[in-house]
Amino acid sequence: MKDKNTIWMTISGLAGLSFFLIANFTNLFVGLAVTAGILQIIVNVFVFVVWSKAFLQSIGLKKCIAFIGAVFPFFMASITIWRVLLPVFH
């Protein structure tokens, strides 16, 4: 059985990626991108907390992967703010 950190890392990573893709690449419904963008920012906080906790508790290659996973939400949130939220509120 996988450890708890790996399971939470998988769940949070999939949720963060899903909301990122919906927010940045979906034009199906009016307002869906903005709603997903705001939710993605919230989910990115969750992703950061989970992956940074895993970083502190890991060793070796898993620590390197957890570091990348803890830093990546900042880039996803920045892209979403720039592409989705700023044009709507500007």
C-alpha cells in the first residue's frame, strides 16, 4: 500500500491540473473559466500544502519530485491570473 503522502499528492495534483486545464482552455459555458480560475487558486493552496508537507517528510528522489510539485502551483496560479482573471476584472 502506498503511503499517505503519495495518495494525497496524487489527489491534489490531479485536482490542480484539472482546474488549471478547465480554467485556461475551456470556453464551453459563460463564466465557467472565471469560476474554475478562482477555484483553481484555492485548490493550488491545497496542492502547495500537501506537496510541501511531503517535501519535508521525504528523502531522495521523492524529495526532489515533491519540491517541484510544491513550486509548480505558483506557476499555474500565475498563468491563470494572467490569462483568465485579469482580463475579466480589468
